[in-house]
Amino acid sequence: MPKSKHPESCPLSRRMARVAPSAIMEILKAVAAADVISFASGLPDPELYPTRDLRAITDEILTTDGRAALQYGPAEGVPALREWVAGRLRQRGLDVSPEGVLITHGSQQALDLAARAFLDPGDRVLLESPSYLAAIQTFDSYEAEYETLPVDGDGLDPADLRDRLRGAAPPKLLFILPNFQNPTGVTLAADRRQAVAAAAAAAGVPLLEDDAYHDLRYDGEPLPPVAALARNPWAIYTGTFSKTIVPGIRVGYAAGNPAVIARLAQLKQITDLHSSSLGQRIALRFCQEGHLEPQIARLCAAYRERRDAMLSALSTHVAGLATWTRPRGGMFLLLTLPDGIDTAPLLPAAMKAGVAFVPGGTFFPRGGGDHTLRLNFVSATPAQIETGVRLLAGVIRKAVG
Amino acid sequence: MPKSKHPESCPLSRRMARVAPSAIMEILKAVAAADVISFASGLPDPELYPTRDLRAITDEILTTDGRAALQYGPAEGVPALREWVAGRLRQRGLDVSPEGVLITHGSQQALDLAARAFLDPGDRVLLESPSYLAAIQTFDSYEAEYETLPVDGDGLDPADLRDRLRGAAPPKLLFILPNFQNPTGVTLAADRRQAVAAAAAAAGVPLLEDDAYHDLRYDGEPLPPVAALARNPWAIYTGTFSKTIVPGIRVGYAAGNPAVIARLAQLKQITDLHSSSLGQRIALRFCQEGHLEPQIARLCAAYRERRDAMLSALSTHVAGLATWTRPRGGMFLLLTLPDGIDTAPLLPAAMKAGVAFVPGGTFFPRGGGDHTLRLNFVSATPAQIETGVRLLAGVIRKAVG
């Protein structure tokens, strides 16, 4: 640094004190460089990507609609895609019009824009514990504080929620992941959804519902979004094409009341003007040409088999050493070791044995999950899963002793 | 709204009071719907887009590298693209390594991330008046205050800058657009650049330099970036492929000290994880295969002719009614009418006459430019430009009359 008249030597904004390298990213870099079976990543399996269809679609777009696909576009998104998403969400039970949809660069951006629209420094966010790490990091950057709702096999407990909302100063935002939550894979039970929706609406607390994994359901019938179950004018529901088409085109969305979405679109414009014109058109045409449902069916068949392989391998190798969640969809499950066994120090031993996971502590906004670990069950083949879980069991057995 | 226990009925964050619909966007929507010659937009001419090359390149990427192009990627960007950009910027005189480059969704996102990294509410930004509207809007959203530097035909005056930096509490950020500035088209003179760089560095004030139009130069030799002329460890230099390749793929960048860029990358990750894997690869391959220089030459030839057509039409039709800037590059020039003539109320009459512009007041962060208007000279053909300027002159003549 040159000599400075500034009182402080670092001119970064105060919020940057809450923005840190992601522990998970460091782990993923180490894992990627190692030759191990990785249950650590958050990646879908690229072997299952509809690359050939996407290639044909992209070529068609650039042949017939190249200028629009390469030009600037509206901040809100391509109108036909907003309309398609609105129709899709109405099938899920949400009362959404095309004007109530904002296309974003993945659902991460939808979460970030919602946080930016709602959170002042010191505002409290009420969220599940554990919860989605990248959302917590976003809330951190807006200098939020946390109140947490423990999660059991049926999700958060509405009685806990009502307790938290009862005070004179309710939290500013309720953030939930009702379907196959990252990192637990847990689904909020049908009978709890209505109670959660009603409690948030009655308290006038904006609901931020991330449903990124909605279509990756392997058992049972789809459940209605919480945002569909009570009139909450500030509710924002987020989703993505990253898990059903591909992540590399960065197409997701936020949906809600058109007046609220219009405010988010103003933020979107100053953030990056608009989402990729080409990426949006690729997603749209993929859906319009009928590729989405077969692709979802293909993914669900493959991922269901892998989930089953992991549950079966856990029963075989880990029973008695730990407990685990049994996801009905999504990509992850959470393993819980006996209290007092910190999983972070186990990772180097596991990687030496040939398998990787993510220590769970980082997913718990107020601590308490150091004895848990997250396993991705969709990235490896069933045979790799069997081997990986066996190797992991060896490491756990040594630690549990 | 349902009955609420909240003290306020609106739960939006305080910053949202500073986030409003863009006046320009409303104008552009009205203009797009009308049958007029538009000098209002900020759009490059899609007739000049290298659509065929981009189609071939995209097909090649999806054939040979489809999985990576459709998968998640690193927050910092595709390594080969970071390396390419670093090499390009070194040619401009900047001392940049690949680790000092962050790939963003357009340069707008680079500006937004920089503002997010530096600005706390109430922080003062020192910037040119007029300046780039979407940057002002971004700073607004971080609740910044402004100090302004008037711009003459050679850009800002370094003596003014030194005055502003002299106080006990210098501003938090210096934001400049040295090349063909939007909205004036003015270029910061060579002899002023060194003085500007030295003044900011001596005061320890971070420099944010937006050079989106660098390659669109129609006369004279390229000038070195201000960030290259003094050691300013917090300097951030932003650029984009939107003006040289196409905007629809949303690929831009921020460059600077690797330690500072690493902090911006942490913000990028929580903002939208990473930039489009496909878009980044399209830009990279376009550059690697040697398409960039011919495309820039093609754009410059066409845009130079249009700029000349507009300057010539202004001389013919507007001389004596107004003054105007004479850009050596970029896409815009600024017309100044006699003091007291507000250009905003002239727009409806102009559109009725068949021509559109953007009233200039909105580009002046602290006011004072109501008698100016911005003209885009690259979107229309030379013949349309001649007609449009003639129509505009009629409207101005009536107002000045």
C-alpha cells in the first residue's frame, strides 16, 4: 500500500468482514485434485446432461433467432420464459402470473436479490438448522443475525416457528427449503406446510422459499409449496433449471407478487442488467420442445437408484456407528455421528482412505452440527457408492472407536 | 397485506428507498414501441453481430467440450479466459496476472461487486458529472453520497480532483470512465491521466475505472488506462465483451490486485455462484480463434462512419442551436442546449416528429444537466442519422426559438 491519508488502511466495506472464503469451496478444490470417490460435491452428474439435445437447440436458436439471442434484453427476463415458468409454478399450486416471475442467473442470484431487498444490517433471519450454506453466506454479506429452527425427519416444527414469531419483534425474513433440503435431504411434511404458511402470513413475515430440487422427487407425490398455502404478499419462491437441465447456462427464477418482483427486477438491472439472452432461450426451447419431462424422468431414475445404493450401503456398513436421513428426493443426505465426534478432522483420513464428504458444522448457522457430515449421492455410480461408503465406514469406526 | 404485527407495513430494506425504476428504461420501452429513429438506446447494432461465427463456435464447444460448458464452474471464471483477459490487459499497459481477473456477468456486475466491496451507507463516491447512469444506480443502492467532477472536452480536470482529495476525509471511491465516456463520449486526455492516477494513489483512494468502450476507438492511438499509471493497490479496472463480441452472452470482467480480486470473487460466489460456463467459453474461443480483431475492425469502420454522419448532420442542422461533444470512440455524444431549456419535455414532441433521444439530466448525479441530451450514433444507418438529426433540429429550433 502507498502512504495513505485514510484513517483505516483497508477501505473495504463493513459487510466484507462477514464475507469469507467458503470452507466448502476449499474442500471441493482439494477433493477435485485428489483421486477419491467424492460424496463432497454439490454437482449433478454431467454424464446425464442432455448435451446432444442442447447442442441441437442452441444451433437452432442461433440460426433462427440469433440476433435476439445475442442482444441485450429486459431486466425481468425473456417474456416467453417468464410465461412458461409462471405456468409451471401454477401447476405446483402457486398463484403466479408472468409479471410475477423474474429470471435470474441461477436460484443463487434469486436468493441474493431477495436478501438485498429485505435485509438491513442486524436484521434477524429465521431459518432451518442446518440450512443451505450459500444462502447463509448471502445473508451474512447483508450483515444478518440468525434464529434457527431445528429440523427433524419431517422438517421444521411449526410449533417452534410459532414460538419464534410470537415476540414483539418478529424476524425480518423466514427462509425455508421444504423439499429435499440441502444438506439433510429432509422434506417438510404435508401437514406441517399449512401451519408454517399460516404462521408466517399471520406474523406478516416475508417468506423466502427455495425449491431448487422440486422436480428431483424419487418417492411419493409432489407437495404444494408453502408459499401457495397462505396469502403472504411478500413471499418469494425461488427455483432453477440447474438441477433439471444444466447449471452451466445459469438460469433460475424468483416468483411472487408482481409488485415485489418489479422491485427485485430493479435490483437485477443494477446487478448485471439481465440474465444471458442465450441461456434463457436455451432453457425455454428445451422446455417448449418437450425435453424437460423425459429429462426429469431420466434423472430421477438414475438418482433414485443411487440414493437406494447409498441407503443400502449405509445399512450394511454404518449401522450402529451413525444415523442418517432418508431423502425422498434431491441430492444429499446427512449423517449424524455420536455427539462429541467432530467430523472436520476426519476428512483428511477419509481422503487418504479414498473417499470425501463435507463436514456438517458449516451448515448450522448457530453451531451444533460438528458431529454431522453431508453426502452427495448423485455424483457417483452405485458401485462407487458401495465402495465409498465402505471406506467411509472404516474411518468412522476408528473415530467412534 | 394480511394483518401484521410488524411495526412497519413494508419490510423492504432501507437501501430499497434508493432503488427506483430507471427513467431511461421507461423511455426505451416507449421508444421501442414507437416507429421512430432512435438515438435513445444503448444498444450496439445487431446487424453487425458475428452471428455466424458464434454459431459455429458454440456448436464446436458443445460437440467437443459440452460437459464442462454445461457444468458448474469456479467463481473466479474459466481459467483460460482469465488468462486471455490478463494478457489483453497487459497489452494495454496494466500489470495484471490471471489471478487478478474475475469473470463477471457483464461489466455492470463488475461495477456492482466493486461497489458492494467498498461502499458503506453514507460513503462518498467521487465521480464525473455526467457519469454512467447504471453505475450511479448501483452506488445509490449501496446508499452512497456523491461529489462530482465536471467534464470538459478532455475529461475531468486533475486540479479539481486534487482539490477534492485534499480534505481530511477523502471520498471512499473514485469512479471514472476515461475512454469515450457514456454519456458524453469524451476521452480523458493523455497528460491528465498521469495526474489523475497520481492524485488517487497519493490519497489512498480506491480507483474504479470502467473501460467498456476501450476497443471502439475511431481516431488516434489507444491511451493507457489510468489504473496503469500509479500503484493503487485497491484499483479495480472493468471491461466487457458486450461491445466487441455481443452483449447477450453477458461476459465481462474486473481486474486488479489478486488479493482484492479474491475478495470480489467471494462476493461473486454468493451473488450467482459463477458466470455462465457456456458464455465464457464462447467468448474465449471467439478470441482464441482470432475473430476478435477483425470484428473490432469491422465495428470501428461502421461506427466511425456513423459518428461522422452524426457530426456532419449536427453541423448542418443544429449549428447555432446547441453545442456537442466530438467523441473519438464509443457510442454516444452529448448535446448541450442553451441554459434553461429542459430537454425532458422535448422528448414527446421529438417522438411525434419521428426521433428519440435520452434527456441528459439523469446522468448528472447532483443535477445541472437538464439542458443536455444524449444521442447514440451507432444504432442507426448514416441515412437514418441524417434524417433523425434533421427532425431533432426542428424540435430544438422550436424550443430555443
